[in-house]
Amino acid sequence: MKKVLKSALLLMMGLVMFAACSDDRDDNPTITTPTEFILNTPAIASNNIDLAHSSTLQLTCSQPNYGFPAATKYNVQISLKEDMSDCATIDQNFYSAKADVDASLLAATLTNLELNAGKTEADFPMDIPVYVRMRAVMTTETGDEIEGTDILSNVVTLSNVHLLYALAPVTVPAHLYVVGNFCGWDWGNSFEFIPVYEHPEMYWRMVWIDESGVKINTDKAWDGNEKGYADITVDGELKDKISSNEGNISSATPGWYLMIVTATVEGRDIKYNVQFNEPNVWLTGSCIGDSSYGELNEAGKFEVPTTQDGDFVSPAITDACPGGEDGDGVRVYVKIPNNEWWHSEFLLVGDQISYRGTGGDQKPRLACAVGQKMYLNFSTGKGSLK
């Protein structure tokens, strides 16, 4: 069957641009819808193919006959079943009738197929038959696929593929970010969670949450991996104030929340437990006359603002403390359950809030005088002692 093109066609090896017309013209290139697309059986198809000791697997195929030389993209599809009912496409594009398939990508794709079929890492290594076909599709000069021009090849069998477990271990994220109405839903202005000392699986952040809510992600991007209300386990002192709004993590009681995220690896997935706790900040140590550095001392409890742009304000300093490398200075923290206070400590460097995170003891420390108060603004990341 033939179709007459009346619009954009590629130039030279692709389609050539022509103006649309109301009548068929002899100079319009004509697309023939191909009915046959042959994937050749590799010479090694019946051999043992050890992907761990291979760099590529070469496949060759015929070129679909579109009626004229056309820009064509090829992809390789593989399956554990001869009917290709569980097929997956290898993440490589080819633009000629020869495809050098990356062996590591092939192994990773096969590993995922086996895991989806119920296998576990303990079942590897294994020797399996693998079914392969190719997909071809005509493309525009910008690389976009042209609808209705794709065709699948025949299926060939690689009868004995030696497969090791080929997926990298899943680990808790090195970085975690939160975006929301507080930053105009712009990942460029999102907040990064602070890691909890000695706990790479835990992160905390003081966050303003309102009715429109927030989302978290391991990247500063709308990449499809962001997590909303349905993707987390809601926990903590204020969990009853947290709800879903269009999938976001929201609150009908706008205010500051101490968000504490614990990431847990389960198989190939990462699960997130998020505590929403009272947004309390505390002074401790000599600056409030507590040489034992006790926790949750009411004498060191900050006032919590009721607005997004408000300051957290400490009680007045009761004891002057030297700072620098050796002085006690002002010690400030939020409380992470089941952690020491200094696991979530921070201080001011100039007018910037500086978080300890996974680092060592923060120095130089900030000296203080009797009567001074600390002001912290978690929206701007700035503070002062005056």
C-alpha cells in the first residue's frame, strides 16, 4: 500500500520539505509501507554468549523499503519469551542496519526482566535463551519519529546467554530536595535536606507547608521521580495535620514543620518515612548556663514564627561565652528522635546558617554576650545574634 505525502518530507537521506497541495503530484516522494523487515540471525546465536566478558553484541538487519532512502532509527527489543510478551527496549538508538548493542546495557535489561519475572539476586548467574527483534521507524530531520512508519522484525533466538546479576546496588540518596509553594515550585530555588550525622539514611529540614503542599526528590528537577503524599509514609507528632492536595504533601494548617526523612532500601525500591514534627529550635550549653549540655531545655527554646518569612527567636543569652576555636560559643540544634543533639547542630557563619550535617565539630564558634538573642530565618537561610 502507498501513501502520498502532502507535507513535510526529509531532505536528501531523509524527507524533503514540500509545500502541501490539494492534488497528487508526480514530484511528491511516495512512502511505501514496508511489509518485511529482516533481522539476521547472528553467527554466534547458538554459542554460549557471556555478556560479562563481552563489550558488544553485533546485530544486522535489512533496511525497510519506504520507497526512497529515508532516515531511519532502529532499536533492539529483547524478551525472555518467544512471543515477546514481556519485551523490553534496550536504551540505545541506531541509525544504520548494523547495531553494536552494548553488552552491559543488554545484561542490565535482562536482569530487570528476570527480576520482574520473580527471580532474586540469589538466582544469578544463569544461562538462558534470549529472544531478540528490532524495531525500525522513519524519522524527521530533527530525529522525531514519524507516526505510522514503524515496523517490527522477525524474532531470532540467542539460545544460551550467560547472565550475571548486572544491576548496581540500590543505595539511599546522597541528596534530597524539597520544593513547594514556598519557592514558587521552582527546583532551582528548592531546599536541600540536611543529612543527620552518622545516619546517611536520615535527612531533616525546617519547611513551611501550606495547602498547596510540597514534594521531595533526589534531583532538582521535574523528572518523574518526585515523591508526593501517596509515595511516602506519613509519621511524626504532627502527622494528623498532613494531607494530600492534588498529590502533594500539604497541610490545612499552614506553618513550619520539622520534616525528618528516613530512606530505606527494599529490593530495588527506596521507601520514605517522613516525620512531621514540631518546628522547635534549641540553644544548649554554656550560653544558657547549662554546662552539662542537656537536651530540650526550656531555657533554650526558640519562639516559632507564624509566617513564612518570620524569624525563629531564641531566649536571651544568660551567660557570656567566648567563641573561636576553643570557646564554648553558642550551640544551636533541632532534635532528631533517637539521635544526640549535635547530630543536627548548626551555627551562623557571618549571616548564613551553616549546618553540621555529616561534618565534624563546627569551628570557629560564635561568641555571645548576656542579653543577646539569636534570630534565624529558614526561608532565607540567614540569621543574626544581637
